[in-house]
Amino acid sequence: MTFLDAILLGILQGATEFLPVSSSGHLVLAQHMLGDFDQVGVLFDVLLHLGTLVAVAIYFWSDLSGLISSLWRRDDLAKQQRFMVGLLIAGSIPTAIIGLCFKDFFVGLFEKPAFVCVMLLVTGSLLWLAERLRNRDFARKEMNWTDAILVGTVQGCAIIPGISRSGSTIAALLLRGVDGETAARFSFLLALPAVFGAALLSVKDLDNVASGAFLPYLTGTVAAMITGLLCIHLLMGIIRRRRLHWFALYCWLVGGLGLVFLL
């Protein structure tokens, strides 16, 4: 893998992780088109996700610091924040169960670009339905345990390449009647333990990486982090303006063209 490959894939990951178009799906198709791309397991993909995790931590640092400090604070706001911590834990449980039980199956799907294209069509349909069916007049800003468990299950299934993690989780909450900005914020925060857990599972692959490959891996990770910061800000604005249907059209276009190209 060259430095240029690493940078381009890092930029692609940073953009598509937060814009609801499936980062894993785009990475699979891009790596397939590069032809000579090679990595140890899915370590490079996980490191790119780790870069976007850092972007989430930076962008939502005030939320994170409040959630962490609420564990020992006793003010009224801390009580609400501790409830949010509980929701994030509840949402992380089904994600962890699905990821651990079906890890090998999901990894195998990364070798099937045609399947990824079909899943991009599914992602587009989810976004379209969420935008059309969401309750704009009575959207709620408060979440409950059912919301958390449902979105955690959806996030676990979004390990499938071509299913957008951010797109599917935000769409699920919108269809549940949750306000768009609240849905996006919870989706991004819920990604933190999931991506961190995936990174831990891939640590063993570091021993198999040639010493000369570490720098390209690191370069791609930094590129993903910087691009991710910009795209989080962009998506939050898009959700406020209720323009998710444009991403549905994009997913349909990429998935359709991909199938034509591959088949």
C-alpha cells in the first residue's frame, strides 16, 4: 500500500463514516478498484475507523466530559447525563453481541463487492423512508431504553459492508420519532465503544504488519480523523435542514453503478 493509497482511503473513510453512505462499503469498492491493495486482516480499515473515533471525541468533547463527570457529580444535569450513560451502555450491548458472534461472517462479506452494492441500495432506501416518514412536528428530544436497544441492534447489523452505520442508526431513531439532531448526536456517541472494541480485537494483527507499512497506516488514520471532523459538522447542518434524501439518491446511484460495473 502506497502513501497515496493510504491518504485517499483515509479521506474516503473520514467522509463516508459520518455522511450516511456507508464507509465500509466505499472502502471495499475502492480497495477492489485499486487492484493491488493489501492489508493484514481488516487492520487498516479498523485503524481508519479509529481515526474517525478520535474525530467524534474531539467534536463532542463537551458532551463526553459531561457524561464522564456526571458519574461523581450530584447536580440535576448530572442525573440526566447519567441516564444518557445508561442508554449508551444499553445500546452497546446488542452491538457487542452481534459483532462478537458474527465477526467472521461479516469479515467474509468484505470480499464480496457485488453484495456491498446491494446493501448500498438498502441504505438508500432506509434514508429515503426515514426522511419521508419522520414526524417533523412532534419530534422528541428525549430518548428511552427501547430507542437505545433498537439503535444498538441496528448498529450491530451495520457491520455489514454497504449498510451505513450512521445512516441506519439515525434513520431508526427518526422513524421512532426522535429529533434529528438528538438522533445524530446519540448515533455518534454510540459509535465510540463499538469502534474502540473493534480496534481492540484487531490489535493482534499489529504483529503481522511489516515495519515499513506502519507509516502509511498512520498517515491514513490521520487523514480519516481530519476529514471526519469536517464531515461531522457538515452532517449536523444537513440534518437540521432535513436533506437526508440526497444521500439516499447517492447510495442508489453508487450501488446501481457498482452492480453494472461488477456484473
